Amino acid sequence: MYEEDTIAAIATPIGEGGVAIVRVSGPNAERIASRIFVRKGEKNGKLKSHTLYYGTIQDPRTRKNLDDILLAVMRKPRSYTGEDVVEFHCHGGVFLVRQVLGLILAQGARYADPGEFTKRAFLNGRLDLTQAEAVQDLIRARTDKAVELALNQANGELSKWVNELREELLDILVQVEAAIDFPEEEIELLQRDQLIDKAGALVNKTRDILNTYERGRLFRDGARVCICGRPNVGKSSLLNALLGHDRVIVTPLPGTTRDVIEESINIEGLPVVLWDTAGIRNTTDQVEKIGVDLSLQHLEKADAAIVVLDGSLPLTDEDLFCLTEVESKKSLVVINKNDLGQKFGTNQIRKTTATKQILSISATQGYGLRDLETALRELLLGTDTEPPAVLTNIRHKNALLRGDEALGSAIASLIDRRPPECVAVDLNDARDAFEEVIGIVNNEDILERIFSKFCIGK
Ligand SMILES: Nc1nc2c(ncn2[C@@H]2O[C@H](COP(=O)(O)OP(=O)(O)O)[C@@H](O)[C@H]2O)c(=O)[nH]1
Ligand SMILES: [Mg+2]
């Protein structure tokens, strides 16, 4: 299936640390280790698998010792890659670990491509494709929730879900193909209705999975939230308050913030990137105008917006303009400075934005901030119960979309009483799409693209 040579790479980050690991996988892994590893104490006997051995690394040509190390042998098939794997646990010095790697390569190992260890794990059936990809998500995860989602996927939760779809699809396909094999028995009317129902149910289940994508994307990449409003309402103060420290300059002068300031917070595991923007208003000041344009651009790109109003002053046209700007977006309205009392009623806001949630806070006093965070999280994620798995990967999403589309046209063919061959073509397309998610694919291009995104040594 692939050229079974022996690959090696540094598996830990390059830098100073307690330990650095060089990983070797392939048929020659153990032979290479036996040439450069000298065991302390008892020297004879074959090394046991899944055991750590203490010893030194020695250059066989010069007999010079490089490092005292721990060596682990994991013989196939019970190893990460499913091949013989040897790990050298050295002291974590940049120069040292490169020397060790160099010595291993000099014994005939090849420097691994990015993700090549995981690719081999996949090709040897140790992981399916969603699990292999989850390994990468796990490495990149930035919050505990992202770790949890990636771990679920690595443990096969998504595969299980998609596999159920595939099984149900195969059921339908068997019936349709039977009709092809016995042409005189055309698909009976009753059977046709049943098939339509079953395919319809399958479409719904596919969409359930697809709907989790947005949620997964937010957990993985973070949600982008734009804080907007006219100048001086307390946008920068709010950013500082949510961050818990003074990041942005706050002054009583309108127009202080001109650039877009970006900072990240974590709301119960959901990474949120906050954008503090220049106040939105008509201005003749050239620099401020650029700031205002930037604000509007960011508002457009954001996953959600917080419109800040100053409750200590009557509403202005600029406030109303901001409220209409976010009309079609996920957004919250925040009435700030509630420590100073409130000069207008919420019904005035309701006239412009009937459905938005309105919260009262004080950025400088810290009132209402927890409620704001909770409301923001709900706005971004919705309050639905947690699905069994979450789609985080665009490749999975596209494949499922293709499956959904193919099922749709299979249903149309059934309704139009087209010949079973036509229905089978669509159903087979849907099946290909589902199988692509879990990785029953042999397309080298797809695999190459997926694994090239990994880091070297994984
Ligand atoms: N009393 C009070 N003043 C606030 C509050 N939030 C902001 N301010 C003041 O309002 C002024 C403008 O704040 P700033 O955050 O720069 O507004 P921005 O222009 O919207 O970014 C500053 O003098 C802040 O101290 C609040 O909750 N209560
Ligand atoms: Mg500001």
C-alpha cells in the first residue's frame, strides 16, 4: 500500500526542555536502535516490546557517547503506526536532539514527511480518517472544550455517527439493486414509498450532523465578536472589563479608539475574539473616518455583534444607525453606564430591533458582565442539547453536503418513478460521500492533502 521504508523525526517541539523524543517507525527501526543504543547493565537478550530501557547513544564509527537516554521499543502491530516503532527519549536540547536524529538518519532511516506517522497509522488500520484528523485538532486545540471535542472525534464518536448513516444507506441500496437484478419486478409502489421515507429520514439525520458544524467551527477557531456603537458609550471600557485588565486606552474624549483592537477571552471553553472598534459616526476627521470604515468592515465579518449604548444620555440618531446596521446579524444590545441611572426606556430600542436581547451593565463598575458573557455564549451556540459528536472539519462537512445532495436526487428519482439504475447511481454517490468522511477511500491525492497539514513527527 505504501513503500515500507523506515522513517524518523523529532516528535517533540524544538526547544530546550526536560526531554526530547525522536521517533522511528518501520521495518528497520529496531536494527537501527541496536546499532546506536548501548544498554546499561545486562547487555544480552532481545529487548522486550513496550518496555523502557536505560542506556547511552553511541556513534558506532567513533564510539563517542552522545547522551544517556531511555529507549522504548513498540513492536507491530501494537504501536501508534502499526509498524515497529522505537522512541529515543533524550535530554531536551536543540543541538543534542538534532545530533541524535542525524545519527539515526545516517543508519538508513528517512526523514519523515509531515503527518507521515499518523498517515501510516491510518493506512495500517490503527485509526480511521476522522480519528487521524482529530489527532491534529487535539494538538492545535486552544481550550478545554476544543480538547474534549477533538478527543471525542479521536475516540471515534463522529465515525460511529456517520457509520450509522452508511449502514442505513446500504439497506436502501440493497433493495434498489435487487430491483435492478430482477428487472421484471420493477420497484413496487409500496416499496417505493418505503424507500422514499427511509431516504428522507436519512437526509434528516445527515442534516443533524451538518448542523453541528457551525458549533464545531466556533469551538475550534473561536467566535469573532465585534463591539460597536457610537463614540464614548464605553466600548473600550467593556473590552477592558471583559478581559479583566486595561488593554485599551479609555478617555472621556469621543474618537479615542481608531484602529480595531483584537483580544481573546474564553467563555466556558468557547474561545471568543473580541474586536473593539472606533465609534461609528459621521465625521470629517480623515483618520477617524478610516477607523469608522474599518469598524463597519469588521462588523460585516463578525459572527456576532454587541451594540453598546450609553444609558446615561438620551438615545441619538447614531445609536439608532448602529442598531439598524446589526439588524440582520446575531447581536446583543447592551445599555452601559447603569451606575449613572438610565435616561431612556427599552421600548425605544424595541422600535428598531424588536427581537434583540437587551442587557444593562456598567463596564467600569463591573455590573452585569457575567450575564453578558452567558448571553453571548448562548447567542453564538444556541441552547440546544449537546449532540453526540460535532463536525469541526470542512472536509467532512463538504462530503456530508455531497451525500445530502445525492440523497435528495435519489428521492426525486424515486418520486418520478425513474428506473432503479438511476436511483442506484445517486445512492452510490451518497455512499461514496459518507465513506470519504470515515476514510474508506483510496484516493492518494485526498490522503496527501490531509496529512501534509500535520506537523513533522506526528
Ligand atoms: N460611569 C461610567 N462611566 C463609564 C462606563 N463605561 C465607560 N465609561 C466612561 O465613558 C468614557 C468613554 O469610554 P470609552 O470606553 O473610551 O468609550 P468608547 O469610545 O466607546 O470606547 C470614559 O470616560 C469612561 O470612563 C460606565 O459603566 N460607567
Ligand atoms: Mg474606544
